Amino acid sequence: MSKRKKWVMIGGAALLGLVLIAVAVSRPGKDDTPAEEARPVTTVTVGLEKLNSFAELSGTLSPIEEASVSFEVAGRISEMYRQEGDQVKSGEALAEMNATEYSLQLAQAKNGLEKAQVGYQKAKDDFARMDQMYKSGILSPSDFESARDRLTVAERDLALAEQSYSLVSEGKNRLKAPISGTVIAKLASVGQLASSNAPVYRIGKIDQLKVLLPVPDSEIAGWKLGDSVTLLLYNQTREGTVTRVMPTTSQGTGAIGAEVTVDNAERDWFAGQVVRARRITDTREGIFLPVEAVLNHGGEKPYVFLGVEDRAVKTPVTIGRLMGNKLEILDGVALGDQVIVKGSNQVFNGSLIKRVEVGQ
């Protein structure tokens, strides 16, 4: 064998040895396989729950009864006796005015009444005299009828004069409260020239308040008189009662108004405040899971992951109604099953899991 051939064979053997060593190094042994990492999840045990679904609306509080108060005649306001927040009784004086026109009307009415009284008395006396003459046979029937007609006309004129005077003399320059309640707004001031029928005060009864809720017309059939409605104002809740359902829809919104009244004996809720209203529309009992526990990717059927021993098991489910933040589960899980509710988006079917409490 030549020297050249000998060196080639030695080089080939060395190269083969290096390749074998490299293959041996690159192929790990059984004990070197990395361990599967357990995914942290939170599970709940499936059980029966009873949940309510709610309708939530909002509206503005207003007095249960309210009246705008105004003078019936024009004039300059001379006195105003009440301020916002004052309690008043029906018939109580609220304000007065100097009304020149009214004073003239009153004087004319009084003058007319006095004339009618004089005319009636004269006609009455004349008729009494004519009656005696007629009975004595010295007065013709036509003259007697004329005297009786004059008395009838005088009686009618007196009645009209009395009515006119009573209408004018009812203190139209004095403003009185038409209802008992609270002064909600004072809309004028002393010295101001007020026209007839211009509001001077607003008075309302606030021991009870009301709110008109815009109920979608598709849901109004479920609202009945006497139904209970929970009203929420900041951190306070009170139970109100449906007292009226409007007969027509709103042209602007298509909703139908449902009036709810609520007690306000302490007067610590105020007209003009916006309240939220919550009313139970349905109650269901069944299996419910948080919405984040139910997954639905692409077009496949919704599914959950069950925690079976230390593995995640993908399980298709049939869902029903959404009640709050939970989905009704109609099929796919059974009472007592452990369902992954936190961490379900981090596992796959068969993943190794480690149960942890919420917050860990």
C-alpha cells in the first residue's frame, strides 16, 4: 500500500469518528427531556344558580304635584312673602301688587253694583204699588205687566252686577297658593311689573316624587300598575311603584312613558335629580358560567375547558340567555364538574394545569 493511500484511509476514519461523536452529542438521552410546564388556572364547581335579568332606565325626578302661580291682572309687585324652600298651605298669601287697572275695574264693578241695587229697589217698590192698584181695579192689566217686567229686568241686572263685583273683588291683586307644598322657584321680585298670567312662583308637593321612564314599546307589556321598581341615586336605593302607563308612544324616541312614584318623607331627594331605575324582567334557575369561561373561536361551537385531575379538557357547550355577566349553559357540563374560569385562554386540550386561587 502506498503512503498516499494510507493517509487517505486514516483521514477518512478520523472524519467518521467526528461525525459519530457529533451525532451522539446532538441526540439527548431520555433523562434530558424538558418537563411540561403546568398552566395556572382558576376553576369553579358547577352548581345550580337562580339569576335575575333587569331592565335599566333613567329619568328625572319631579314633584308628585306642581303648580305655577300667577296674578290674573297686570301691575307692579309690592310684596313677596315667600322664598324657595318655604312650606306653604293652600290659600296662603304669597304676594301682592299695586294694580291701577285692577283698581279701576274694581271701582267700576262696585259702582255698577250700587246702581243695580238702587234700580232693583225702585222696581220692587214700584211693582208693590202697582200690585195694590191692580188688585183695586184702578190699574190696567198692561200697566201691571209692564211693572212686573221692569222688576224682572232689575232682578237680572242686580244678579249680573253682583257676579261681576264678586269676580273682580276676589283679591286679584293678592296672589294665593293653590295647593299646599314647597316653594320650588321664586320667579319675580318686588318692584317688578308683572303681566297677567306670568308665573311668579312654582309650588310643588315633594313628600312624594315621580319619574317618567322611557320604556321601549316592545317591553311595555311587562309593566303593570303597582309593579315595584328600584330607584338608585348615587349610593341610595328606594323602592318605587308604577302608578301610570302612558297611552301613546313618544314621537321622538318611540318609547312609552311609565310613571313611577317614590316616597320622599325626609325630602332628601330633590326634583331635577337624575335617577336610575332597575326592574326585574326575568328570573331563571340553571347552570350559569362567567362569560369569560365560554370560548368561541371562528365558526366552531362554543366550548369550555374542564379541569379533569391535572389536565384541561376541551368540552363543547350549548348556551342560552345572557343574565348579567353570566351565560346560561343548557348542555355540555354537569353538576359537580370543575370548569376553568380564569386562564382558559392560555390552555389547550390536554394542557397540564395547576389550580390557583383568584389573585394569586
